[in-house]
Amino acid sequence: MCGIVGYVGSRQATPILIAGLRKLEYRGYDSAGVSVWNDGTSRVVRCRGKLQGLEDKLVKEPAPGMIGIGHTRWATHGRPSDENAHPHKAGSVSVIHNGIIENHMALRQELAAAGAKFSSETDTELFAHLIDRQMQAGAPDLTTAVRKALAKVTGAYAFVVMSDKEPGTLVAAKNSSPMVVGLGDGENFIASDVTAILAETRKMIFVDEGDLITVTKSSVTITDFDGKPRHREPKTITWSAVQAEKGGFKHYMLKEIHEQPRSVADTLVGRIDLENDTALLDGVDLDVSKIKRIIFIACGTSFHASLVGEHLVEALARIPVEVDLASEFRYRDPIVGPGDLVVAVSQSGETADTMSAVREAKGKGAMVLAISNVVESSIPRLADYAFYTHAGPEIGVASTKAFTTQLIAMALLAINLGRKNGKLSRERARVLLAALTALPQKMTDIVEQGAQLQVLARRYGAAKGFLFLGRGSQHPIALEGALKLKEISYIHAEGYAAGEMKHGPIALIDENLPVVVLVPRGPHYDKAASNLAEVRARQGKVLAIATRGDTEIGNIADDVIMVPDTALELQPVLTVLPLQLLAYYVADFKGNDVDQPRNLAKSVTVE
Ligand code: AGP
């Protein structure tokens, strides 16, 4: 998630831009830059790395002026570098951008054919060229030029644009990525987040989807992309600065749980090919005929995601899959080599055990694909291929949005491979692609059930232990639900294959042991329901996660959380959400430091 700040007024812009970007640092970034107009032209100063580097550069290359834009970049297209840092300038036009231009390949070809020369690998630079061409073609003003350029762009974006030909004007456009306009006295602000400008003003306009905003120091005009006026009522923000960083949520973890519909939608952008009924992997072109076996290696939550990946790949591509804990794989002299595709799954891309496992696999001749949330982090750089989730920076130590976007990445991988080797029919792929597209809305329905989970967290939160049970691809979700609970509430919890209950764990069951049973619609329903009945017969308390419309489950469980139905293979993306919320509210009621749980680090870079 990139950080965006714009300013137009009567004060020097650069200090305001830098101060705003500093407030966004917590979100994570890999480069930063500003473009400030003064005396006829805008000067762009950019720097890979942290804001301090940009400030140092600005001492040597000052950027005076009273209108400007600033950006902190979280790389999605193009590695972190000075050249790829925003703002991007083409001709008279400077642009900063948060989001993904889906049709960037076609635009790049079209612009190159028209003679455009590019200075970066980014999709954002293309938008600057599109606008500059409109200005050169005689657009009457910057707003019109941006409007015409927008007509050629598809994807998720928040753009802010400035032109040397119209100093004093900022033009912004929003489609999916967050944006807010701050109203000052003889000055106005634009930002991707309230936090960036809260020190300057509390009067904000929350821009909406499809808004095109023209901002000067004395006016804010909003239309739709066709030019039809839109009215947005300003709001006065009462949050503290700390609350604002968390988007009004009490903890980053809760904010990130609620961000999951967005991060799943972002991870799908540009990767669903309805023309050929397949999934695209950003140019990762695996020769499926050379893949005899797939081995997922990962740690923690990423390991649980990999266990779901096993179900997805075996079901959709019929390729044999193994899943290994990275910390075990690297020490057991594994039998791996050519013909094996090792998939290293790591949110941070820096986990030491996973890194070492990748080295081990490469040393034995296996091909390695990394699935990570951090572009150009160590593990993707070490791998032969990299495929990124677009969850944005995950601040909470307990992984939530990274996990669900990893499941999406694996579904895309499985569909891509299954279509390539013919094991997945065009018809079934079409159904799955439609189901993927429908997930964000279904996820929103679930995360908005927080109040119900709060009640259950209070009811069960005093328990000394929990058992989580699941079958099939719900078994990894049981493991993940147990991990979430124990790592932030410090209550012991165990995830178990429901079929294994009678082989031991059933001895644990009594009235003091809450048992969470994942029992969505599907081939395992009857067996999971009978496991649930076994628990109740021994006075165990059962909290069932079931599919909306199930009229039976209420008769055999103490409490039920319903989730919308979806394709069987994608159910884990939905059933994990109530478990994340349950863990969060139990930990919050205990007064724990949910975002920084004791003894834990966000990225385990030591062995
Ligand atoms: C998950 O909630 C934990 N924070 C932890 O298990 C984490 O998933 C694990 O350390 C792996 O991290 P990675 O995905 O960055 O490699």
C-alpha cells in the first residue's frame, strides 16, 4: 500500500509533504519521492530506501515551491529503485499512484509504438505519458487531460497529478485505493490516509469510487469520470493521530482483518483471464510438463496456507504435492531435485528457515517459485520465479491478510497449472474464476459479523484451552485458527484433523473445553457433524463454523457462525475469517498487546 500526499497553498510544500509521508512510514515502503512546482517547472527528487535518504537528497537538491506531491512506494510492478520511485514525470506531467494498472502491458506497447521513451519499469509512468499526450494534444485543462487518460486505464488506483502547464492545480482520481482531501484555510491537501494530514486539518472529504477531484488552494471540485458533478460532505475527524494510523480500529490486526476483501481483490487484479478461462501469474510461465512433483516449504501461518495449497493443486492440477516445514526440510537431507517445483511461501520473504530450505532445494537442482508479500525481498530474489500477493504491508505480528492472499495466490497457481496440463476443464475453471471474483464481497459480509464474535469471545474467553477440528482443506484452517488464538491470547489451543479425534484428543473433551468445528457444506459435512455430536455427547461446548442456509447445524452445536457459500476449493478463504476475529476479541478482552504479542517477531530472521 503506497503513501500519497499532495499540497497546494501559500506555504512551502516540501516540508508538508515530507511530514505527511513520515506519518505513513508505519505502513512500510521501499522508496520515496516528491515533485514540487516552482517558477515554471516541477522538480522531481526521489530516493530508494527510507525518507531520511530523501531528506538528505533534498538538502543537496532543494525543491522549493507551494504546490507539490509526495509518495512512499510499496513495490508491486518493478523492483525498488530510484528510477521506479514515484513521482513519475513525462513531459510537463508528474504523477503519484497507489494501486495497480491492470492493462499496463498493452498501454506500454501502445505508448512505445507512439514513440514514448520510458525511464522506469512501473505501470505508473505510463499514466504520466497518457496525460502528457493529452496536454500536448490541446486538452483545455489538466482535469480534462486526466479524464481522457483515465478512459484508457483499468485497475485499482488512487492517482494525484500535477502539470507545469497548469501550476496551482492538483487533479486526483480514485478507483478502489483509499484517498482523502483535507480542507485548509487558503490551502488544501490530498492524501491516501487521514494520518498524513491530520496535523494540518481535521476537515476532510472522504473521496469515493469514481471521483475525479480538482484541487486548488481555494477550491475543491468533484465530478465523476464523465464530468458530472458530485457532492461530498466534508467530515470533521475526531480521531487521535494514533487512532488515525489504525484507520479508526483499535489495533492494526483488526484493521488488517477488515482489509482482507481489499487485499484479496488487489491480489486478483490482472490475474483472471476470462478469455482463456485461466489464471495469469504475472509472466511466471512454468513448463508444467517438467513438473513431476510440487513441494511447498514454509513456516507458521504460511505453512498452513501451504497445506491448503496442497488441496488446491492436487484437486485442480492433479500434480502430486508435499508440504514441508522449512525448519525440518533443511535438516533432513531431502530427496529433491530436477522435476520438483519447490514453492517457498513467505509473507516477509525474509524467514531464515525458509531461506535456508530454498538454498537446500536449489543446491539439489529443484526449480523454486517464491510466493511472497514483499517485492524483491530475500526469498523471491533467491528463487527462480516470484509471484506476489498484494496484501500491502502487514503490521500486526499475527498474520491475517497475508494468509488469505496466499490462499488466493495458490488458487491462481493451481488453476494456471491445471489449465496448462489439461486436468482442469475450461468450464470448471470458469466457475472457479467467477467464485474468486465474488470472494471480496463475501469476505466483507463475514468480517462485518464482528459483534457476534465479540459475544462468543466473552463466552469462551476464560477457557484454559481450545480444540479446533476440521477435515479436508478445513484441517489447515483448524491449525491456523489454533495458531491465531494461542499467539495473541496466550491460551493453549490445538488444531486437529477431525477424523483423528477418536484416536486420542477425545479424552480432552469436557464441559470446560470449547471445541471449534469447521463444518461447511461439502463432502465432509456428515462426518464433521458426527465429530461435533461426539464432542457434545461428552459435554464439550461446540462452536460451529457452517455454511449460511444450513438448517441442521443449530440443533447440534452450542453456537454457530455462518459464512456464505462458495466453491468448495475456496471455502478456506471464508472459514478462516471468524477464527481470526475470535482470536482477536479473546486476546483484546484479556488486554493483551494484540499487535505485538509477547516473545514474537513479525519476521523470524534467525534460525
Ligand atoms: C503467523 O501469525 C506468525 N506471525 C508466524 O507463524 C509467521 O507466519 C511465520 O513466522 C512465517 O513468516 P513468513 O510468512 O514471513 O515467512
